[in-house]
Amino acid sequence: MSTLETTYDYIIVGAGSAGCVLANRLTEDGKHKVLLIETGGSDKSIFIQMPTALSIPMNTEKYAWQYETEPEPFLDNRRMHCPRGKVLGGSSSINGMVYVRGHAKDFDEWQTHGAEGWHYQNCLPYFRKAEKWAFGGDDYRGDQGPLGVNNGNQMQNPLYRAFIDAGVEAGYLNTEDYNGAQQEGFGAMHMTVHKGRRWSTANAYLRPAMERSNLTVMTHARVYRVLLENKTAVGVSVQHRGEMHQFRVNKEVILSAGSIGSPHLLQLSGIGNPDVLKKAGIETLHELPGVGENLQDHLEFYFQFRCLKPVSLNRKLGLWSRFLIGARWILFKDGLGATNHFESCAFIRSKPGVEWPDLQYHFLPAAMRYDGKEAFAGDGFQMHIGHNKPRSRGYVRVKSSDPHQPPTIQFNYLQDEADREGFRACVRLTREIMKQSAMDAYRGDEIQPGIDVQTDEQIDAFVRRSVESAYHPSCSCKMGTDAMAVVDPETKVHGIQGLRVVDSSIFPTIPNGNLNAPTIMVAERAADLIQGKETLPPSQVAVTMANDWPERQRPNVPKRQ
């Protein structure tokens, strides 16, 4: 850490997926003095850096805020786990490393929701700028950026290919690159792993920037509030090592604390819905009713089968096998330790009339829980499947003026009937895919949901008790120009000078896919906007769409008469 000063050009709150990108881009020309503040500490743990250990940091208090929701009324009043990164790299240091940009139409949808300029043709150049794709660049993929992306072990396990083949047999498309021209279909999955290591934004962006004298990184520090004077952000109040400090800005304060942290910090600072602030004992300094509202997330469940052949990763879960995998990774940075094991996937549409994919599969050649615990004795495999375009909306609301008190989190998962309908499709379409001949050599008994789960009512009950968060909270400080928008299309907080929010909280709607890639893209583009640079020219590329989407759920299946 550089010597602490009291005034900086920019203060960035949160060294996560967006904050690390901004710290790099705002310091690269040497003109600006930047302070990056992070509540967590070092990311150098083997459990963070080794991809296969992904379940450990997510469930460790040292590396993640272990948030819980309020009882979710449409999930049998279950409290849902909502971990968020509390370490250099933020959630990119604790996530599953899956690299999914989202469908082109997701970003066009942002534009229609008032995020002017954030349509796909403008976002694609920033996806490319960020990326170092292992197989070379083209009009869709970048190969000169800091963010390493590959396919792990190149689908060496035969179950990966069998899953793809089954999807094609069932009438779905094969996609050579779901992050390219065609998202829809079955294909290989991509991950943010580089030379066998988790390639978080801390590794990709922050570590090189920390060599610069104009960047100061302050860890184990908690921002209590943004300091406001006459509706202008002038700095932040910070607790560091038991002492309070104030740091001032010449230009801007930028919140990159994530979809839970950023709205909570705005509310602690007196910015938000006056009724919410009053209940928490906080004076309203600026009325902005959308702060913390519009909260969205992805849900998923595990569709599990026994495997008839001894090829699954369940055989690698013993202590000796894990030791060997870890030792090989330590020595060579390869093997099963160098992958997240999600090496094939699919994006499909749930029904006719859906224009672009709204269901996502992660295929895993093992049957286990996300925390790494074995689901049963013997070989198995599973698909993580979820409905990715939810209509249900929740909120993040401050409940105390004490910054150490976590906010109230309520997603209202499955409140909307369309979301429940989407999960019924998840069950029925997956069963159909698994019945294809490509899976005959591997497909044993259905473990979960179980063949007795058939009717709408039975499926709904199973989903309520079994579904889990995919850990994609977003949209709680949405970008736009309507009364509930929190930031404008340049990421500036409405009505406050010198204050921006740049992270997944500003998404107007949640994309069809994992959120790390679009969060990094947003930060890359925001960095140009913050510095007043001309944004990259739009990419004029084709996007492959199903022309018959109004009538057919899958392109290759003949229309039923």
C-alpha cells in the first residue's frame, strides 16, 4: 500500500469484479491519484487460487460476507444463503469462474429500459477489450485483454460430450461459441482460468496496477458512509484498524461494493427512500426511491442421475484423491485442480414465444452439493438448471444506522407465476434431453427430483424446497431515467454530483447467464465514461437468432400439427 494521504482524485469503494477494473483503468495513464478501499484482505490463499477449490472461499467468513435473506415467502419461508466477496477480487475471488456474457438481446433490453448507449453493439467492444480468449480473437472474442478465459481441461471426461450430443439429438442447436454469434444451444463452457489459476479481477487487473505509485490500496477497511456537502459527494468516512478516517476527493467517489453493498452504503449515507431511511433512524439527505429496489437473482436446482460407468468425479472426492489433485496443481498448475469442472453447458428457450434463451445448464460430471459434499455413494452426474429471466423483484433495505448491521435482503423468489412456470419447464425439458440415446451408456436412476415428481404441484413443491441461489444478485441500483432509476446511463447517481455506482447493481435487468463477465464489461465501459474518453466504436456484427421462435421452442424440431 502506498503512503496514505487525505485527498485523492477518485475513491473506489470495493475491490471486487468492477472495482479492480476501475483501479487499473483510472491509473494507467498516471494522471489520477486513486484510493481503492476493501473491507477484506489478501486473496493469496490456495483455496482461492486453485479453481477446483471454489466451494471453500464462498463458504468462508474470512473471504465472503455470509448474508442471509429474510424468510422467502414463495420458497416455504426458507432463508437463502447470499455470499458476497470480502477479499481482493471480491466475488470474482469466490465465484464459480464461469464466463458467460449473456445474450445480445439482454443488452438491447437494457437500452429499452432507459440505459441509453448500453445496447449490445456498444457493449461488445468492451467484452473484447477485457478478454484474453485462449483460442484467439475474432469479431466477437478478444485475445489482448487482461482477463484469461479458457475451457479448463477441454472436456476430457466423456460425460461432457454426451450431454452436448443428447441436446442435439433432442432437437436443440449445437453452438461453437455461446459468447460469440450464437448463444442458443449446447456446447463447451468457458471459465476465467489462466495458466491453471483462478483469474479473478485481482489477478487480471489489480495486481499489475498495484505497481503504480498513483494507486493506493487500503484493505481491512470499512466505509461507513459517503460524505455529502450540498448534494455533492466530497469523500468517505472509513474505519481502519479501529480508527476513523475521512478521505476527500477532487473528482468522484465510485461505489463498487456490489448489489448488496452499494445500495446499503447509499442508504447509510442518507440517499434513498425516506420511509426506509426513517425506519432505520437515518436522516434523508437525498430522496431516491429506487435505491435497493428492483433486486433480481438467478435460482437453480441440481438435476441428478446415477452414472452407469465409473467415469464420474465422485470417485475423486476421497481424501487421498483430493491430496493428489492438490499436489499436482501445486507442482504443475494443471489436471483436475485447474478447472471448475463446468466444461459443457446449454442455453435454451423454455417455450414457444420466448425470443432468446431463458434457461441455462451447467453440466457437472459428478453428483454433489455446491459446498463440495457428496450427494450419495457411487458414480453420478448433474445439471445445474435454472430459469434465468425472472419477473420477481425484491429489495435491499438498511435496517440500522450502524454500518456493521447487515441490511434486510428479500428477493421474493418465484413470486411471479411466470417464474414458477419456467422451473416446470426446467424439469420436463431436462428429462426429455436425458432420455436421448447419447446418454444411454451413462444414464442410471434419477436421483433428484425423482420419478415420482411429475405434476405441476409436485414440481412446484420440489422446487420450493430444493432450489438454491446461483449467487447472481443484481439490479438494486438500476441504470435508467425513470423515477426508480438510481444512476443515469453514465453511471452517475441521479441528483448527486461527484458520485457514481459501477457494479452489477446498476444492471436494469438480469442477463441470461453468470454475472462476472457483464460486470467486468460495465466497469471497462464506465472507466471511459468517467474519464471523459470517447467510447469504443460499436461492433457491427451479426447475432444468430431462431427465426421461428414465436411458434417453436427449439429450432430443429418439426412444428407439431
